[in-house]
Amino acid sequence: MASRSRILPRSFYDRTALEVAPDLLGKILCHMGKGVLTSGRIVEVEAYLGAQDAASHAFRGPTDRNRAMFGPPGRAYVYFTYGNHFCMNVVTDREGVASAVLIRALEPLEGIEAMKLRRKDRSLTELASGPGKLTEALGIDRAAYGH
């Protein structure tokens, strides 16, 4: 069961996003929301390198929205996008250096019935097959920012 998995130490994330991203593949992301544990195996990620990456939210420096990306490592950077869904990144690298890995897709493991309710009874392969879909399935929202 994923609920018995050990939590990764902060030191796991205290590396560049390019180093952390491939090591996140196969790890289990768990979320307790509204008393329901949901989890999935990470199957797709995307690294963002802050000031050296024009696609990164931190490319132009710290703002109220992206402040979590500047550390400490191991925290969640959750943001609302396209006016309709949340995305979740894990912050990497040393504090003060903006770097993060977007969790793009999961293979659902636990709390599948709750995921189906949240995603309006989508098929198992569609429950968490994109960054907005996985946050909706797991019940991750702005409340997870910085966690």
C-alpha cells in the first residue's frame, strides 16, 4: 500500500531539477484530502530551471505567486492555470535558487473511487493523465502551496 511508503528526505530534493526529475519517476505521491487518502505512482515529470529557463514561472524573479519555487527544497509549488485547474510542482535545489519539477501524470493506486468522483467517473487511464487531471483526482489545490 502506498500509505506505508516512507517520506523522501528533504535532501532528496536538494539537487537540480534535472537531477531530481528522473528520480521522481516511479515514486508514490500521496495526498490526504477531506479525510480520504489518494495516491499514485509518478509516471511523467517536467523540470523547470528558474532564471535560466524562459518556460519557468521564476524566470523573471520572485513574485507572490512563485515564491515557493525559491525554496526550501521539498516543498510544493501549486498554482492555478488557464482559469480552471491546479498544477503541482516539487521545489528542488538549494534555498534561494528557483527550481522545480512539475508532476505531469500518475498511475492511480489508492483512493480510486474518490478520484473517480472528483473526475466525474473517468476511466482509470484518464484519472491522472495530465497535470490538471492529477491534482483534481487527488484533491490537491492552493491549500497545498508550500507544504
